[in-house]
Amino acid sequence: MTVDVHEGHVSLGRSVEAENVIPAIERLCRSVDGVVSVAGHITYWAEGSGVSTGE
């Protein structure tokens, strides 16, 4: 996972194993004091395919 923060704006990147963890990651980032916005550029691995999907 990559995280870049500039003046309270968070940009997330990379790939995770399951799509359902993406909203949790974004929600946790939004809960941090000082965070103004969160842009998720996270992909996930489609189960059993070896193919990354998402944004």
C-alpha cells in the first residue's frame, strides 16, 4: 500500500487481496484528525484469476 499526504489530502495506491477491504481502508484514513479528503487508487486481485481489477 502506498500513502501520499499533502495538506490533509490522502492518496492511496497499490493492490490488495480482496475488494471488500478497500472501503475499510478508506474509512480508517478519513477517521484520522486533519484528513480533508481521501482518493483511493486501489486495485484488488480477482479471486483465483491472478488478475488485478479495480481503478
